[in-house]
Amino acid sequence: MKNRRRVCPVSLISPVSRESIYPTLFSWCQPVLVTVACKISKGQSFVLHAVVFSFPCPFEEHLHSFPFRVNMSSVMVMVLVIISLFIPAVRPSQDLWTLECLPTVGIVAETTVINCNFKDIQEIEIVAVSLKKVPENMPIFEYDGKNSGDPRFSLKNPLGPSLQISETTFSDEGEYLYRVVTDKGAKKVQLKITITAKYKNIFSSTWPKDVTHGGPVDLYCNATDGYPAGFIHWFDRSETNWTMNSDLTKTTKDTNGLKSVALSSKLTFKSINLDLAPFRCIVLNSKYMQDGESTLQITSARDDSYKESPITSNTTHIVAGVMVIGSLIVGLLCALLIFRKKKVQREYTFNICSKEI
């Protein structure tokens, strides 16, 4: 066969019994089972099983070897390919398992865990690991039975691929190339670490300090040392959100690689209703997770004007007592004077009457 093209080698040609499958069809002629193994690419191959029938069947001789010749002018060949027999070659177990690492968010000055795991395999043993920060060439951490490199890095558990970083810093942020060598082979995966810092020094205040009911006032809330930039939300005593009425200022600092953002929020009322107090300002990080809060107690100038000190209260009571006593004395004096005046008048009238007699 001059024009015959051999794409895949034929590994087996053998007769197939009539009783194996489809006996009616197979009774027409002697079938031949052809097994073809093809290599697609490195590490991947498949096996193709085909049943070959010839009409008329060559009963006078059996086909047991390769190559075989068929006269196409007198013989019609039908190839029946059974899809269920199209079986991909099974790859070795070391090609099936994978290494996966989740995106990691670390917090400054705390321990950061990089969660990694093996998939599609049960029994596997770690031989060595290597972690390089992109684009550096030298590993920042290695393990081959003992740790080497940055002492803050380590395996969370020698039986698993997860890593951990103690005393996390902003310099740990970035992309890494992680290589794990096991008794089943080696895998590489790229992972990313994002570093954040919690907000602290949260405090709130008002201007003016003494607030008048119905008067103007500015409420302030501040937080420092957080990263990345976060948010401040305002709520009153009934949990109504006043954030849309506030102004937020973000100030970023970078001192020798130490990044931080200071937040300052101002909530302005032209005429405040003190029944809404107390107010709360809640500080959120860049993921809208709460880092802290501050409750703002408002001092009312209206309430202070009506408050009496103990000294003032006692003085009032004394004055009231003196006034009552004084009123009684004046009343008694007036009554005495009236009584005396009437007595004198009676004596004067008696004397006049005596002289006339």
C-alpha cells in the first residue's frame, strides 16, 4: 500500500469471537479487533479500539499479524467504532493531583496564614518546599526537613502545604511563586498576599462643646494608623444612618515603608434635635469590616441653664423661709398697731364723756 499513512501504530490485531457482542451481525463474517495507541502530547495518550469487518469475509485465512492486505476492488470494509471503548490512557497518579492556594489577607503585627491544599490525592508526603517573591530569584523561605531563610516564615503543619508568617509587615505584601516537592512529584502555584492594618485611636467630639437644642453643631470622628483607606459611618440612637450627610477626609502617610491612613469625618447639623443623641461613629476597613467605634455624648447647654447647684438651692430655701417669717412678723406688728390704735381711741372717747358729765 503505497499511499498508506501510519498516524498511530497498531498494537494488536486479533480475531473476535461471534458470541462476544452483536452475534447476528458477527455471524455474517469474521470480525477483527484492532487496538490503536496514539500519543497526543507529552504525558497524554489515548487508546482506540475498533472492530473491522470485511465483505465477503476471508474465512479461508485468519488475520493474526500486521500488516494485512485487503483487495479494495472486491472487498468492502466497514469499521465499527464503539464509543464506549474509546478509552483515554490512564495517566500516572503524580499527574492527577494539584496544588491550590487561596488569596491571603494579612494584618500588620499579627500572624498570617496562607491556606494551601492538595487536591485529587489522598496519601502524599511533602519532601521540600520553596517560596520566592516575584520578581526575586532567591527563595525567601525553604524547607527540606528544616527551615531556612526568613525565620518569620514556616509551614503551618509539616504534613500539609499551608504556610504562615509571624509578625506580618507591609513588606510581605506581593505575589509569590510557591513550589512543593512530594513523593508523588512536584507542583508550582502562584499566590498573592495583601497586607492591611487595623484602625485605632478612635475618638469623637463636637463643636461647640456645649450644644443648644435646635442650634448648629459639627460632630467629628477620627481614626489613625489603618491601611488601606477605610470608611466612617454615623448612626443616631435609633440606628438611623447619617453617613450620607457627612464629609470624610483621608490622609495617607508612608514613612520608611510603613503605610497608614488617617480618617476624619464631620457630620454637620444646622439645627440639631438632641433627642437623636447619643450618636455613634463606626470605623470600617477597606473590606467594610468594623475595626472599632466611638459613642458621642452631647452636652446640652439648655439642660445646664436649668440645673441648680446645691448652694443655690439652699440659699433659695433660706430666703423663702426668711420671707415667710418676715411676713408673719409684719402681720403681727400691723395687728398690734391696729389693736393699740383702737384702744387709744376708746380711752380718748371715754375721757371726753367724763368731762361733759
